[in-house]
Amino acid sequence: MSKYVERTREVCRYPFTDRYGRLRFEKVRYEILNPKPDGRTKTFRYFNPDALPFDQKRKPAIADSIIYNLPAVLEGVSAGEVVHWTEGEADCDALTAQGYVATSHHQGAGHVTPEQAAWLRGAERVVLWADRDIPGAYDVWRRWQLLLATGVPEEGIVIVVALAGKDVRDHLNAGHTVAEAVPMAKSTVTTLAAQHSAATARKAGYRAV
């Protein structure tokens, strides 16, 4: 039996900068051309411009400390604007293309860090978009809890899901507006998040919890 070798094609790159707009790393999205039975059709790697050539694809040490679109997020927080926080960079880009202040985190569901949430300290209102699956519920629950620990007031945090499809892009591509997103009760989020496990992560296409 021949050994499986994943074949990929680069689709796009998501640049992560520091607060001054300096590129710190890129998250690179690939299409899997020969998916395994687990059904995954995409995978991600890193590009670290500051590393030596043999080390450029390894996750940079700073990656877990910054969020996507950071300079615009800090400007939005300072100006008292609503900040939208999605589970993926493509969803974030879909919102910023419509003029919204938006961000995301690079790790995927369930891996948000306190350092990342701390960038939203002082925000008056944050809209957390949840993907419509169990890992998505767990991820948005974790973002919610970390924002509370950062000092964002409970009443300033709203959790929503797409009216159509799984995520922000599905919602917007279906012709719906941001205002038409469906609010999620926080009690419902908590109940769904408690069902998260390694099995539900694999089912949703994630490598790990």
C-alpha cells in the first residue's frame, strides 16, 4: 500500500501585522487536491519573513499574541466603533470589504489566547460571529469568556450566527446584511460549547481540539 502524500495548491495569504502595520507573519491557505477520507479540503501553513529559510514555515512565536487586522481594530476601539470578531480570516475580510471593523485569530476553533483578546480592551461593543457547528460554539464561548476577563462589559458583547449557511461569508453571499445576523442566547452558546470534544473537532475538519 503506497504512503499517502498530501498534494496542495496555494489559494491565498492572510497577512498578520503588529500594531504599527509591520508584517510579522502570513497564514497561507492551501487547497488539498487529493483529500483523505476525513474530507478535509483545505489546510494552512505559516510564512515567517523574519526566520531563516529552513524555518520560515514554522509558527512564529508572536503568532498567538496578535490578531488579524490589528491596526484597524485598535483604531476602531479608540473611536468607539463596533468590532466584529469572526472565526476565520476570510470571514473577517468579507466584513471589512463592507466597511466594518473586523478581526479574527489564526489558530482555528478553540485556540484563542488571553493575549489576543486583550487587544480589544476598552471596546464598547463587540459582535462575536459563531460558526454553525459545535466547535464554532466552543470557539465563540471561549472568545466571550476571554473578553470578559479583559474587561469588556457583558452587555457590550453580542453573539450571532449566519441566517443562511455556516459562517459570515455564507450569510453575506446569500444576500443578507450584517443586521440580519441571528442573535444567539448566551445560555445556548454555553450548552453547545459543553458538547465540544476531539471527535466533534475532527468531524468539523479540525486536526485537534
